[in-house]
Amino acid sequence: MAEHRDGQTHEALRPIGAVAREVGLTPRAIRYYEEIGLLRPAVRVKGADRLFDESDVQRLRQIVRMRDVIGFTLAEIRELLDADDVRAQLRTQFRGTSDPRVRREVLQTAIRLAEKRLGIVERKLEQVESVRSEELSRLARLRRLLAEEEAREEAAESPTTR
């Protein structure tokens, strides 16, 4: 058994290759995500494979979803994941005290954090809406051109009456 990043021992650790297959990434992509700070493997022994636990797998799935499904950049993903980490700390802090002043401060910080996350999501939605608007304009133009072509064709086929 290896020592986990939280100092405890866990048996359900998996090597990078198995995790990569499970989440649909390459080991190289997972190592890159680690290099840029999106992921911290549960266990890393010098000269040995990285070992990942279920929370790492879930984080990788979240990264893939944000990147592939939603279209966030890696920088946006890092901001969102960092905010998730802070949110977890705030949750622990909130649950760990009954002091109303501290709880209020924690909630105020959590609100600012949620507003920051919402800002990231809204910027992405604006970008998507801009692309959607361009595509709707293109589609309308193509339909108008088709209608004009069909009208010309119909006029050319029908006999002129005078």
C-alpha cells in the first residue's frame, strides 16, 4: 500500500494507464494536466508510475466534460477547479464553526466565489451565443438565396402570358 496525498493509506489506487483508458484520455494528457496544475495525483513515487484514486478520476471526468462538452479553455477550467477547491475549504470552515460572524464572512466569500464562477460561465455563453447568431444569419442568407433561385427557375419554366 502507498501513502495517499492526505497522509492515509488507500488500496483503490490505479496507475495512469488504467485511469487514462477509463476516462478516455492519453497518459500524456493526464501528465500535462498535472504539469499545469489541473490535477494532483493521489500518490507519486519518484521513479514510479503516478497512482490515482477515485477523486482523481472524477476530477479528470470533470475536466473532460468542461473541455469537450462545454468548450472551456484549460485556463477557464483551472479557474473553475481552483474555485471548487476554495469552495470545499469554505464548506469545511462554515461547518466547523457556530460563530455567526465567521459563518457570515464565509458565506460572503462563497457568494463572491460563486459570482466569479458565474462570470466565467456567462462569458462562455456569450461566446457561444455569438457563434449561434452568426450561424443563424448564415442560414437565413442561404435560405433567401435558395428562395431567389427557386423563383428564377420557376419564372424561367413558366410560359409568359401577354
